Amino acid sequence: MFGQSFSALLNEYRIKEARKILSASPNFKYTIESVARMVGYKSKTAFNNAFKKYVGVTPSFYLNYIKNEAIAISKSEYFRILIISPLSA
């Protein structure tokens, strides 16, 4: 029907959910292992392998990238606010 086995379809869905969880800044407090368990993986190794297969990078690389992007956006937003409405002297 979909050209994939059930387990491949399930793994793809789990990894999409993991990406959503890892990408939300309030969830930065979760470890990769806890996210793996949230989406149904019992093994961190199995999660890492599936994540790399579907995303192309490891979960830790992905999480660090997302965190750095969030920091960069926060800093640029902070500087944009300072430039648009500088503090009164």
C-alpha cells in the first residue's frame, strides 16, 4: 500500500515525533534517551540508528543544531529590539 513495511512506517513516524519534541525549546530539558523512550524506543542505539537513517544526522548533532539556532535567533531578536528601540540614556 505505502511501499514500506509496517516497521519502517512506524519508525519513520516515531522519528518525526522525536524531531518535533527535540525542536521545541521548552523540551530542551529532555535527554535524547528520554525522547527515545517517549516515542517508543527501548534502546538508545536503535533510536540513534533510526534517527540517523531518516534525518541524516545523529540525534545529538540535531539537538545541538536546534539549540544553537534558538540561541542565534534569541540573540538576533535581542539586538533587533535594541536597534529599533534603544534604551534611553
